[in-house]
Amino acid sequence: MANTPETLRLACEQLAQLTGREPESVSSFRRTDDGWQLTVEVVELSRIPDTTSLIASYEVELDEDGGLTGYRRVRRYERGRADEKNR
């Protein structure tokens, strides 16, 4: 298996192919018994000003070889808004 940065890059590429949207960042990642689990932030709707763009968080699962085995959108939010619990 590739090193961690390479694994994250490959996961983002695979997610982009499936969703048609370019991932903006990986906000979290961790090893699991079966591979990796990541949270990837994706711009779903660009707006002006940029702070009002609509962002989605996707939970992405990878196998030991870095192959994407599943993903799901877990959250949508405006870029400029903090979570209520983090204010």
C-alpha cells in the first residue's frame, strides 16, 4: 500500500470521479481494521462571496490497498458558518 499522503490523494481522485466534484480538503482520516476512513470536504455549490458557498462533508471508506469501497454525504453547510456546538 502507498504511504499516507498518497493514499489520501488517491481517495480524493476516486471520490472526484464518482461525484463529478473536486475535493477541497481532507478534514480527518484514520486507520480501520479494513483500511481507512476519511472525511473529505467538497464544494457542492460555488457562490459569491465565497463564504456563502455550499460545502459537503463526505465519509469515504478505503480498503487496505487504497481502493474506495464506499462513500456517503454526512453533512452540508455554508463555508462561513461554524457548527452550533463550536460557536
